[in-house]
Amino acid sequence: METENTMTINGIEVGFTPGETILEVARRNDIHIPTLCYLKGASPTGACRVCVVEVKGARNLVASCAAPAAPGMEVLTESPKVVRGRRLNIELLLASGQHNCLVKEAGLDDWTDFQLEALESEGHKDICPAYGDCRLQDLAILYRARSDRFPTAEVRYPVENINPLIVRDFSRCILCGRCVQACNEIQVNNAISFGYRGKESKIVAKGDQPLKESDCVFCGECVQACPVGALVPLSDLEQCGLREEAEKIRTTCSYCGVGCQIFLHVRDGRVIKATGVEDVGPNYGSLCVKGRFGNDFIHDEGRLTKPLIREGDGFREAGWDEALDLVAGKLGALRQESGADALGVLSSARITNEENYLAQKFTRAVLGTNSVDHCARL
Amino acid sequence: MLEALLAIGGLGLVAGLGLAVASRVFYVYVDPKIVAVEEALPGANCGGCGYPGCSGAAGAIVRGAAEPNVCVAGGSSVHTAIAGLLGVEIKEREPEIARPGCTYGLDSADLKYEYDGFRGCGGAVLLDGGAKVCPVGCLGLGTCVRACPFGALSMGPDNLPVVDEELCTGCGTCERVCPKHIITLSSSTRRALREYTTDQCSAPCQRACPAGINVPEYIRCIGEGDYREAVRIIKETNPFPSVCGRICVHPCEYECRRNLVDQGVAINPLKRFASDRERLSGERVPAYRAPETGRRIAVIGGGAEGLTASYFLNRMGHESVVYEGSSRMGGLLRYGLPRNRLPSDVLDWDIEGVREAGVAFETGQRLGRDMTVGSLLEEGYDAVLVALGGWDTQMSQRTPGEVLKPLPGVYLLLDFLLAFREGKQRVLGKRVVILGGGSAALEAARIHIREDAREVHMVFRVPRSRAPFSEEVLEDAEEQGIQLHFETAVTRMMGRDDELTHLELTRLDALHDAPREILAADTFLTGSGRFPELVYVPQAGGGDVEIESRRGTVSWETLVPYAGPCATEATGVFRPGEANADYRAVVEAMGSGRRASATIQRYLSGESVEGPEHMIRANTRVLSLAELEPVSMAPREPVPVPPEEELRADPFLEVESTYDEDQARREAKRCLQCGLICYRRTEGPVH
């Protein structure tokens, strides 16, 4: 049986398991095929056609992410025909929106008009915020796609920047469908899908409502999946400009007990954003709204750094000893007065297991009540 | 007996007397210095100096028409001897050597016919250019070998000339006698100035490389284990092998002929392998520097382009200084790339190489704030190269709404309009020229006319019928007083200090012989996204226009570097054609940098600054192959990647690693060592 399930990729004979796609077989054998819309863990859509390869005997180039491997197949992954095909596809994608970065090479007469239009759209004061972190830009540079071959498509839908946390810029959307896959197949929130037809196509949420009116929970899975500058965190728009890459510090999210692995992006001692660590459990790149976006409190001016004691209408800064004495005294007095069950303790998921253990121990053994709970149930 | 003795002796006496008298009467004075110099010369009469033989050269040297080191064949001992005779100092000159330009002999190349005639190239070439199908193939009949006055050439086993590097003097006799111009002189500077032309053999990968690296040669060196030589060859046209080896977009690999059978050779990973060996050994491959010329060049912009240009200018013997506005060198290489693709220490190593070669760095020096083109020229620089990069890099370094004017009188149309619409900017000048820009250009032109500019010109590269406006709009604009120039390119700027005074316009329909129109202008608005790559040079008196000079000011004009091979035609703001520039991938910027340095070198040596004739560009048709005869398949060596756990543990760990030595040697052996149409036809296993 094994001899039957072999094919050649770039002249190398490789085996495969029936059902594997050409892309999977190639990757397993260290043969690199570039992809754009392919999202690991989701079903392939074959939408962008960047991963096309030449299959001997096939009339057209074949999308390797969706085509199953077949016995005796002869595949070339970088033949001149493939490179031409990929370049054309990338050029068409570039022409589909306002990709106003260095790859935009409109002619001398069109360039300024194009940039003016792009910069004067709402929320476009600067170059694309995905600059340097854009798969389409990478591919355009890699395949030396020219963006002046096709006229830029007109913008059909305005930027949606009324949502908290996420900006949706349809003028830069290439309709690759990664966000839809991420939402429906990875997070299974089923908040977004393709809407309309043909050149009117758009990623819609709940009958074409803004995200905040829809079922979206703002987990940001789609933002992490977006290969271009169409879905960007609101905070990124304030971080525009080319600077040395921010430090990425890998840590465990402290919001709850799942232990999601995150990268905190730190620049000049400040956390500027958080992203999920791909390929690692327990979250495999996914995060919830708190883990992804809820990190601006870190540098909040209002954070308490010293104990405060209420005095009249206001607060007074106090030392730890004084504050703890006060709390201990008041708790003791209350217990004397009304019994232990008059007291309750609410602890936080943001502290460690050990600290939570101590909190319940303190509640049960010291205070003498079972009324102890935890904010992760909120 | 006696009579005969007397007769002969008397005859001899008479003849002797006659000669003695004649030598007195018809005496011609010969400078003993000429005689002495001629004796010091090698006497090969090779003609490499450009004079008719050694006596001609001796005369020229003594007259002062030629330098004492004019003899290319003699070498430094001859030069010192001559200089000693004349009592002058000699300037060192760059050594040159002959290089055969064909690598496949008659046995391995495709032939049109069997040649069995006169054993000389001059005769063989008359028969349809020689027996080889390749129009630039060596005929293998040894005319150059026989012509070499120094015995430095011999015929190799494959009927190709072999140069003895010890004996070759670089006289150039072989170059002159070769009827196909295949064997040529080569030197470090010549190789840095080289462009591939249709008159020479080149492989598809070489032609595809925007930096013009001699790819097959360095891969051959890696295959033979000479890794330092491979690095030296790469650095002849690219000073950033470690950077390029990681992030290059390798257009060469897409053009590789192996793609027709299996997969392209891993050209870029091999470059990375060779350069990493150099980097990890800590010992840099030394780069040849031509003798000091005493010229000083300022390069503005410390990105890939500026650094490359300064590196080559330095290697050509000039003193080059790079001015960078930010605090660190590297430009987009430092700010636009993730560190797991290009670690900072690798970037620093390559940049340090440029500094170690002798280039001076001035960081924190912003054009327009800390110095200007005018102030640099005044300081005594022989040329100022501006390599500022694209619009997007400018955008990232300032607050929106600010109008940049880094160059005298030059503005970005986009900047001006954005600032004007926000009310932050008034009109710019009195005599305004606007190039390109569509309806935005018209808007800017109307603003200036309305605000009392004396003259507003709009320049279009297309004819009136193809202008981006309707005839009514054009007529309306003309009525308002806007002057329109169609099928015209802006080709030169002239000015004084930090003021623009004149622009040169050239009609495109008769590019070469049209009279060039000079316009007085103080403001130039460009619709292109790229600040033009330009060279500012001091204007020598007697130019096309007399710029009124003031005390203590420098008048200047601009030169435009010629377009690289990626350009479909000669492109750029100041070049005819479209305004696209090749600067998106780092290797393209490096190519532009090297071409800018070549332009300056040509200018300084008084040559034309155009690119070489028959230079291969994107649309040039080059003889090549669409399919290969069967060559044995060999899988491409996979690039090693670190284990997934390590990648997860460290987000800045490089996502790819370097080949080990065995892998590199195996991969290098996959190279077909292509020429124009020749290639290594391997049968049986490759390794």
C-alpha cells in the first residue's frame, strides 16, 4: 500500500497519508510553500491563491492548502509559472484596497492622489498601522509584485471605528477570510461571516451591524489572525511610526486560572499590547477580551500604591502597620458584635493559587466563616 | 694585396669620415632622460599605456604628458625606477588583471558547426561569429595567448585561456586582440562599477540580482570549500552579506534554472553560510581599497542605500562620510524588521564592516536641521549624495502636517497639500514647477496661481492627449496662467547654497538631441513617493546657465544616478519614464546605493554618468533557455530551523538557522554553473 501513496514534490519522492493536502505533505518534508489565507487549525478556504503550485497534468495552478495529495502527483512549488501566478494574485490583492505602504507604486500621476485619498479617510492619518507586520506586504516584497498594474479599487465601506478596542478598516481588507475562520472555527463565537456578493463582499457581523451591536465578545482572535491592516487594536493606531521592535516578554496571563500564554509587548518600560503565544497550550494563541485588551490598567495613574484610610469624605495615605491594625481591629470588633457569619471574603483570580489558599484559610480558620468567594465567578 | 688593403681601408676611412661628419651635421638631440626611461621600461611594446610602444611612452613620460606609472605592464619596480630617474613622486595605481569571460569550452558548449580552418580567432569569427551557438562564447583558438607579451596566458584543457595571475600585468593586449571582446581587464573598482550587459556572459541568477552579485562564482567557491573567497566575491557588490543572507527576497532563486527540473539552488542560505563563517570567526575578509584620491563625498542617509554607496566610494579611494538623522545606523533594517528575522548583532556586524573599511559615521545629524546640502558643499565635499529613502520612512519620523524640505527647493506634493488643507502651510515660492500628481498637482498649481506666484509650470511625461485631465480643464488651467509642458521630464536642478534657482526640462520625444530648456524656478513639487536619489556637485563655471554667484556661496547642480536592472526603463523623478524606483527590498536599495557610487565615480573621473550601453534591464531580451536537457535531480537541502520548544521559549530566537558545512557543500554542488546558454549537464548522482 505504501508504495502507492507516494508523490514527487520538486523532484523529491515523498509519501503521504490519504487525506493530507499538498501543503501538509510539503511542510512535513521541509518544503516551504508561502500561504496567506491558510489558518492552522481551521478548514482551508483556498481564497487567496497564494499557495498555488504547479501539478503536472492539471490545467490550472492548484491551491496546495486545499488540494488533497494523490498518488503519482508531480508538483513543482516554485516553477516560473507558479511564481508568475503568485505575483499576479498578490498584485490583485494589493489593488483591492488602500495599501498605502512602501509597496504602493502608483504611477507618478496617481500616487499623490491615491495617498491623499487614503490619508484623508477617517482614521488614516498615518501610514498603515500594520507596517512591517503585514503578510501581504511581505509577500509583495518577496515576489516583487508591482502595485501599479491594476487600478486601485474604490473604497465601498467606511472605517468602523466606533467599537471599543477593535478598528475595522474595510479599505484594507483583502477578504481572505482568516478572521471568519478564527471566529467561527477556532473561538466558535460565530460572530462574523461573509456578507454580500462579488465586489460588494464584506465581512459582516449580525446582519451588517457594527461589532459592538453584534454577538462579538471582542476576544480579538480575528485581530491576531488578520494578515493585513484591516483589523487593528485601537491602541495600535496611537503607536504609529517605525521604531525598533518592542521587547516581547512571554508570560502567563494573570486574569484567571487557565494559564494562557501571552506575549507582553514592552517599549520603554511600558506594556503596549498583548498577543497570544501561538502553538502552545493551553490557549494555542487564543486569548479572551481581558487577556488581550485589558492591560492598560498596568500603567494607570489611579492605581493604589499605598494604603488609604477613609476620613470623612476623603482618603488619607497611611502606613501598612496602621492600615492592617485598623482592619484587624474592625474585623475583630464586627465578629464580636455580630458573629463570624457577618463577615465574608471575596478574593481575586489575579492573585496566585497560594494566596487564594491563604485567603480561604484566613477566612475559615481565623475569621471562622465559610463565606469566601472568588471573582472568577463574575 | 696592398692595393686591395689600401682600397678597402681607404673606402672605410672615407665612409667613416662621412659618417662622422653626417653625425655632426645631421645631429638630432635626444634627451638622455628619454633614453634612460625607455631602458627602464619593459620593452614589450604592448601598448597598454595607450602610446605607440615603449619609446612613445618614454617620450610622453619625460614630456610630462603621462604619469611615471603609465606603464601598466611594468609594475611598481619599473614605476619607482622611472620616478627615480625623473626625480618625482609616483601616485599608486590600482592593479588590474585580465579575466576570461567564458567558462564553457568547445567540448561542452552547443556548436553551430565544426570549425576546421585558420587557427586564429580573427578568421574564425568571420564565419557567422564563430562556431558556438552562444554569441559571446570564446572561440578557443588562442589569439590572446599568442598576443600576450608577457606569457601570462595559456590555453587550458577545455580550450579556454587561463591567466597566470603572477605574470599578468594588466596591459590589456588580450582585451584589444580578442575579436569577441570576451577577455577583459578587471579590477576592484571595475567590478564595483560593473553592470551586466548583453555583450557578456551572465547567468539568470546574476541578472536577477538587483545588487548584481556574481552568484555562480561564489557558489563554486563554497562548493570548493573556499568560504572566505566566496565572501570576498559577494562583497564586491554587496557589503551586507550577513543581512542579505537572512532577509533577502532572493529574486535570483526564482530565476534559477534548476526550477525547471526540481527546485532552485538555495542561493541565499549559502550566502548566509559563508558570511556567518566569516562573522563567527571574527576575522573580516579584507576588502581592497584603491589608492587614496583625495576626494571627499558626503552621503546623507544611513540606511542600506547610503551605507552601501559610502562603502563603495571608500573602496574606490575616496573619503566618504555618512550623515544619519537618528541615533543609530541601519534605517529600515533596524526599524522595519522583526528581530527574529534579523538579529541586531548581525546587523551591527555588517554595519561595523562598513565603518572598519574606513567610512566615517555621523549620527544624529539631520539634513535641514544640522546641515544642508549647501553647507556640506561649502565645507569642501566634492559631491553630496542624497539617499533619504521612501515617503513612508519620512512619515514615520515626524509629526503629520509638517512640510519637509530636506533638499533645496524640493517638496513632496502630498506634504504640501495635507499641510495646506489643514491651514498649516502657505504657498511655497514665486516660480513653481510641479511634476506629476494628477488632480492633486492641479490643486497645488491653482493654489499658487491664486496666491500670486509669478510663474507656475506643470510638467507631464505623457502627451497632451493622454494627460490625466480633460481638454477643457487643461484650457482652463492655461487661461489661469499655468504653463503646461507635455512629454517632458525634469532632468536637472541648479542652485546656489540652499536655494533652487533653475530647473532643466527635456523633451522626451527627442531625448538625445533636443535642446534642453532651462527654467528659472525656486520651488519644485514632486508627485512621486520617493525623495529622489540625487547627487549634488559644485557647478564648475561656464555651465548652461550662469548662476549669479555671491561671495562665500557655492553654486551647484544635480546628477542623477542611472537606473538599475529592475527598472523597466530609465525611471525616477529626474529620469525620463515613470517614477517608480527600485527600493522595496533591501537588496534593491543596496543596488541603488552601488549605482549611485558608480555615478559619482564616473563623474569624478570625467566620464559620462549614464549606465553602460547594452545594460540589461527588466525589459531587455536576453538569450536564455526555456528548458533543460535532463540533468539529474537533487533535492534542495532544507534550511535548518531551531526546535519548536526553543522557538516558543524565546520570541527573538532566529526562525531559521545556518547550514552546516556538509549541507552547504552539498547544496553548492547542485548549482548548474550556468552561463548565458551553457550549464553543467550532470548525469548520475550530483553529490
